[in-house]
Amino acid sequence: MSSIITFFVAADDDSAAALAEGGPGEDLPSAGYGNFDVWTALAEWESLATDRSLMEIEEAGGAGVVSEGDDPVVLAFPASLTRALSTSDGPALELLAEQWIALRAEEDEDIDEELANDLLTDIAGLARTAVTAESALYVWVC
């Protein structure tokens, strides 16, 4: 099964949830990527970017579902991850990508270094946009 994953900025949970059926349009800042386990990635990125354990992230609730129904789904980024990414520069994002690649390798998943860097750089840019606009960061999975 293949998924379309689009990271995007929206004003609030209600605005983001309203996009569940068709996904974010071109009028919103967004970045689209292919198939990967976004639930796990969000937890791992938050753990690595905030220097908290995965258990602590899971106990705090992690990403929250803001849409109704099972498919497609809209998830809200944890605020701590959005803040961390919004303040990350190039070297910090490269380190985050390296650490994430190593974590996934422990689970026998191979992630391309260039793809990981591009993905995290794009998402960090969206996080900066969200923070500046006093909005939030979301991900649409279809």
C-alpha cells in the first residue's frame, strides 16, 4: 500500500481538518513526499530534536489526529517539534537526518541521506513559516 504524505501549514486544527478529504491546496505552504511511516518518523524526529526519549514522547501523546475518519488523515505536529525544527539551521538538520537514518537502520530500513536531508530541510522551512504566521504544522496522509 502506498501513501501520499504532504506536510503543510494551516491556521488551526479546524482549518487543517477541513482539508482531510482533498488535501492541502496550492494556496498553502506545503511539501509532498512519498511513502514512509510518518507516525514513527514524527515521534523519532521529536525525540531527536528535543533530546527526549521515545517513551517520553509516546507518553506525551505525540502527533494528534485532527481529522475525522480513518483515511485520509490529518495529523498535527507536536508543538515542541515545530519549535525545534523552526530554530534548526543547516548543520543541526544534517545531524538530525544522520541520527534518524541511524535509527531507521536499526530497524533494517534504508533511508537515502539526500532524501532525509531534503525532507527535514523542507519541513524545517514549513515550521519557520508556521511559527512566523502564528499557525501550526500538519501532515496529510492519503
